[in-house]
Amino acid sequence: MLGYAAMNRTLREHDPPRRCNRDMQKKTWESDGIEYAATLAEQNFEDLREILTWNLEHGIGFYRCSSKLVPWNSQFDITALPNYERVRSLAQECGELVQDAGMRLTFHPSHWCKLASESDDTVARSVESVEHHSRWLDMMGLPRSPRYAINVHIGAHYGDKAATADRFCDVVSDLAPRARDRLTVENDDAESLWSVQELVTDIASRIDIPVTFDYHHHSFTDRGLTYREGFDLARDTWAGVRPITHYSEPARLRRDSDASPQAHADHVAAVPGWLTDQSDVMIESHGKERSLFRLRAADGTHASGPA
């Protein structure tokens, strides 16, 4: 399966627009609080249902949901929402859509989610972030499995990779099962950070969590391994579950020679067949679902998308 992340550009341009990432700034949270968070959460789940339905109608079986699904959820128990029963009902509808159609729904908490931080406060906030993502998946009724992944980066080495790996493993081992059983960890996009090989050796082999292979990131942290060799290492950590791969192409090869090496292109030209044969591939591009339609049109295997 090929998938896309967060925004559906086609539905975002509809009237009314459909999106599941409504959020609010701190000053709004402080003035309007949980009542407004409840309104936004209900709207987000309603539109997630519409996005999933649209995906199903267009043959898209893999979707990464926005981490803004329930705004400011770190500040309250989700059951405290004044419209909790309505939100829970919508979440269950979303989960039924996913399971009945054999779709795949995942999350990718933001870059500040650092479970191996040296700061206790940062670790506490990061644990809560992972935990509330897992509560949303529970509320949808989706199994506690990396098929419905909560994907994170270690994202730093703090001058001592061995100690950082120890902290990460300790924190993950203490997570509630709803979070731990869905957690995956991804290779990084800076040479000094975490390669697939290091994640497999120092993390996956110790705490039995799968490694998400990011094809583009591997170019920064290959440690002498080819793309296929890196993928093979990651694939073997996904016991009994089809692996997830992230695929993107650098923007500087497509439109902008001044873009950073890490920046994603608007679209991708092609995905290696061996990746799609052996994994579900999340296309990371600014074109979102339109990049999938372009790939289909190039292959000549599917319709190019909605009229």
C-alpha cells in the first residue's frame, strides 16, 4: 500500500474544507479551555471520518493522521471532554472504517517528542504525547499493534549514544501497553544521529520494537549500507506485521537548488518496486494524496484521482 500524511489537499479545498488538524494557540487555550478543545476535537474526528471514507473510495489504504486530532490533550483526560460520548462515537466509526476496509492508520508525534532526553520534564511531556496518541487509537478500537503505529525518533545523542539508548529503552519499557505495543522508531536525517543499523542493534534487539526505514534519511546515516541492506535490517524487526517505510525525494533535485538536503520534494518520481513489494510505503511529499495519483498515472495501474 501507498499512503500519505495528514493533509488531504483535495478535501482541504472543498467547501466546507475537511481537515483533522484544527488547533489553538496557548492564549486561546487559556481563555477558552476544554470547551473549545472539545468543539475542535469533534470537528476533527468528523473530518477524519470523511477523509478515511474518501481514501477508501479512491483506493488509498494507508493514512497518517495529524497529531493535532485532540488539541491540548496533554492538559486533560480525554474522558473529561464535555462532548466525550460524541467524540468517542465518531472515533469508533473511524476505527470501524479502518478495520472493515483493511486500512492502516498511524501517527507520528512531532519532533519535540524526545523519550531519551536528559531533561525529566521533556521526558514526561514526551511520554504523555505518546500516551495520548495511544488513547486515541484505543478509543477507535484499533488493536495494540505496530500495524497502527505511533512512530518516533530518538532525535539526539546528547554526547553519549550508549547512555541515550539506555534511557530510551528504559522509558519505552515503562510505557503503558497501549503505547508500547504500538511504538516504532525511525532512523534520522543527520550523520551524527541514529542509523538503521544502530537502532536495530541498540534499540530493537533490546526492547523488541520495530524500526521504520526512512529511505531518504538513510542517505545521511547509511553507515556503509546500501538502501536495500538498510531496509532488510529494519524489515526483520517487524515480526508478524508488514513493515512501514517512509519514502521521499529531495527538493533540491526537483525544484530548488537552495533547499536543505533534508527538504522533501513536492512529488516523487517513482518508488522502488522492492519497497512496495515488501512494505507499506508512506509517501512524504508536499503533494500529499496528489503525489499518489501521479504515481498511479505513471504506472498506468489506477485512475489518476478525482475529477
